[in-house]
Amino acid sequence: MNTMIELKEVSFHYPGGNNILENINLKIVRGDYIVLTGPNGSAKTTLLKLILGSLKPQAGEVILFGQEAHAFRDWFKIGYVSQKTNFFNPSFPASVQEIIWLNKAKNALVASKSDPQKEIEEVLDLVGLPEKRFKKIGQLSGGELQRVLIARALINCPEVLLLDEPTANLDKSAQENLSNLLVKLNSDLGLSVFMVTHDEKIKGSAKKILELTEGKLSCKKSTS
């Protein structure tokens, strides 16, 4: 197994508070499809932020592709889709392709030598939205916007995709479409997926289900 992300005995608390994560051990290996669930307020998003380096643990280690998080520089290897999609103002006159390419253009480590238009076409094909390329983001449905954000994360060809409640506030049809897309990305492309969700369909498709409760991590399902 090729370990991509590892948390070793990680504990975390916000200033002045008690630990909200206690001695967390976690491995994400190549090909994984892991769902993280747990009650509201159980610090699931905090755990994602520790992986992404926006928070630092008070104890333990976060290892990314064999490097400690503070020394890690190859962030293009990790795609991320935030829980909040409302940071895009619907009236902002940006097209789908502009939103996607912005994520590539700011990452100097993966400066592209190929045709940007071709790369955008490829990721939109992957998420099933080739016809939306020139649409303004304010013209998209919630489900379409979520798939565009996944395409935005895929433009850098990441090896692992982290998602925070990607199906929240979507209707049932959009939830199912997104669930099927994530299964396809994992099975067909070998993209590792680590996702915070309460969605039952996604949980049913996952290879492993982890639960975070009262600062502790436990495994509820594993097919590996």
C-alpha cells in the first residue's frame, strides 16, 4: 500500500479550550474511498483543515506524501472542495472555464505546457458538464456548481481529493449524480477520495467509513 496522507497521534484544540481531537491516527492510501461521518460539531472540518495545513496540531504529526505538513510544498497533489459554495457571488461575471482555470493558473508548481482549453474540456468531460464551459456561474444549479468545483480541483491532476459535505443542500437527483461521479473518479481514475458526509448513498459506496465522536476516531466499515 502506498500511504499518501497519515495522521499520527494528532491532538488539537483551539486557544483556551480543551482538545476537540484526541490522539487521532489515520491513513489514506492510494485508491482509498473513505467517508468521515459523525455528529455536528464533532470537528470533522477541523480534521480536514489539519490535513490541508491551515491548522497545526498541538501534538502528533501530519504526514503528506512522506513529508511533514509544515515542509510539504506539492499541494497540487491534494484537491479540495469546500463545504461552502457561497463564496462565489452568483452575480460575479465569471464563466465556468475561468473559475476552473484560476485554480491552475495560481499554482506555479504545475505550470501547464499543454493547451489550457483542452485541459478544461477534459475535466468538464470527467464531471459530465462539457456543455457548461462558457456558462456564467450564476446560471448553474447547485448540483452543477458542485461538479464545477470538483472539476476545478481536478485541473491540477491531484492524487487525492478531499471533500467537505459535497452533497449538502442538493436535491436528491443532484446528490445521486454527485455520488456516482465520485465512485467513477475513484474506480476509473484511481483517484483517492476522503470525504466528510452524512449522505447515505455515498456511505454505501465507500470502501471505508470512519466516525468521529467526542474527539475519537473509530472505523465503522472497511472492505480492504
